[in-house]
Amino acid sequence: MKSRTSAGNEENEDEALPSITLRFPVPREHEGMRVDQFIQNRIPRLSRTRATEIVRTCAQTEDGTRLRPGQRVRRGQEIQLIRPGFREPEVPLYFDVLTDDADMLAVDKPSGLPMHPSATYHRHTLTYLLRQRYPENTPHIAHRLDRETSGIVLCARHLEAERNLKIQFQDRKVRKAYLAMVTGHVPGVPLLGKAGEPNGLEIDLPLRPGKEGMHVKMEVAAPDQGSAAVTHAWALCKGEGHSLLWLEPHTGRQHQLRVHLAALGHPIVGDKLYGPHGEQAFLEFIAHNAQPHEDWLKLTIHHRQALHAHAVGYAHPTRSTPEITVAPLPEDLCELWERLEPGSSLAPVLERGHQRLSQWPMAADLGQTPAFATIPNQGS
């Protein structure tokens, strides 16, 4: 099943923007936690200091009682954060539904759509769109994708399913495959499907937050100074000046695939942080209100990083049945490959990727190789 939900950007420049309310129900495992710790737990990548500031300025209960950072939350309580309205950058306000049942939802997130609210985004997020589309039983996101990365996001429809999916990710029981377009040919990366290369090239480079430059960047670290990060890589296609790679991360570190490929000297096309121009491309992007422009595109070639979360293998959170879900390569990346490597057809090489999916353990349990869409219908 595949369907699309969307919302228009209807903000009027002359109208006052309504205040924004974030609601966080307290599950049983968080009972007794400090309010600032609870908010830090519920908002990805939020520091404890920032969480404390947020609680002091805008946290309350459902009846409007203001909360202090050191107060303890109770099971069943709803913690609300109220902040003034603000104008958000334009983003794609839609997502495609790949699978949907009473327990979980798999969506195909477009590039540019943030996952969660932040200082810059609230209504222009996947979290908000899910709440608009499913107001009675809003699915909860079980993992994360970078804003510019397109592809599969698994969501849970109830608390038990959310716990199950998050534990699968935490225990590294979820199999993931990404497609990436990179500059040049990465040494040592075999063609996918080549006999004797079942594991591809293993990229084993620990990562840590960057010590210099922008605080959002990660960097390769010595084994005793960083977190383990392992990626297996194959080439689906080697063109004249670029390669289409099939990547399977064994770990899930922040920016892992982007940093690993950049460290090998073959950054992902369009990557603003780890591309050949360093932080210049990112700073140019920010200077123009996070919107692409001609001079910036000369640096990056494409308006976003050419990285797509293509396939996920997992156990269904309640039935425990094996599942493999695939999101077709989006049109902007199909068009990019045609620009980079004119006349190179993607359909047959992506089919080799799906032969790789048939080797995943959950594919054997399915009893047959599923039929997967490889590229979008250009006429849709």
C-alpha cells in the first residue's frame, strides 16, 4: 500500500502566528523522572542545560500549572511546552505511506522535511504532519533520519510497539540499506553481486563529535577516543566520474555514512558539511535563509545530499513476523544520476540491490523474495 498525505503552507505574512504547544504524555517507565530530564529524553539531541531553560520558560501541566525543572513527573501526566508562534522555512509538507496497520506505520520521508520540532521548525516537521494526519492515535517515530536524507521512517501506533521497535534498533536487530551517490570510485568497494564479496568493503572508523569548527559535525577518532562505527559498502554502478553505492550500516552513529565516505575521500554528492568545500557550502546555505541559490549550487552540484534510506528489515512489533520495507529512489536523485552519468540506466542496477535484500535473514523467513518498486513512476 502506498498513499500520500500533504499539507499546504498557508501562513499569511500579515496574520499573527498562533502559539505552539508541544505535548508529552508520561509513560510508566519515566515516572519519577525530573521534568528537565524527561524533556531532554523526549526531544532528540537536546542538552540538559537547554532542557532546563525550556522548562523554566514554557513548561506546564494540562491545567496550566507552571512546572519547575526539578519537579517529578507522574505516569499518565501530560507535560506541555508553550512557545510563541514563529515563521518557519519552507519544506516539503507531505509524506508517502508505505505500510500501515493497527500497530505500526512505515513512511517515505521526503528530503528537506525535519523529523522533530526544533528552534527553527515545528509545524514543518514529520512529527507535526503525523499528528495532523492521525489526530486520534498519532504514530510515534522509532528512529531518526537527517533532514536532507530521504527514505523510510518506521513509526509505532502504540506504546508497546514503540518500545519494541526502539529496542530492535538499539540491539542492532534492524537491517538497513542506503543508496548514496558519491564522487569518484571508492577503492576496495566491490560491485554488488560479485561472487566472493558477501560482506562488501568494511569501513570500520570510530566517530566522535568534532573538536573544531561547527558543533554539529562528527569526525573520525582513534579507537579509544570515539564510538564504534561500522559500515559495509558495495558499488551498484561505477560511472565515469561518480559511483552509486549500496551501504549497510552495522551501527547507527550520527552522520555515520556521510563521515565514513568523506574520510575515504569520496564524499556524498551535495553534502554541505562533509563535501569537498568543507563548511563553506553550509555557511553559504545558512546565509541565504536555508534556501538553495545559484552560487551555492555551483559548490554542491545538488540541492541536498544524495543519500536515501532505501530498505529496512525488521520484526513486526506485535506479530514478530519478518518484514522488509523499501522506499523507491526519489525522482530528484534519479534526475541527478542522469545529469552526472547521462545514459546510465538505474533500473537494472537497483535490481541487483534487491537481490542483496533476498540474502537478509528476514527475507529467508518470508519464504520468498518480495517484489520491490525500484524507481518512482515518472508519470505520477
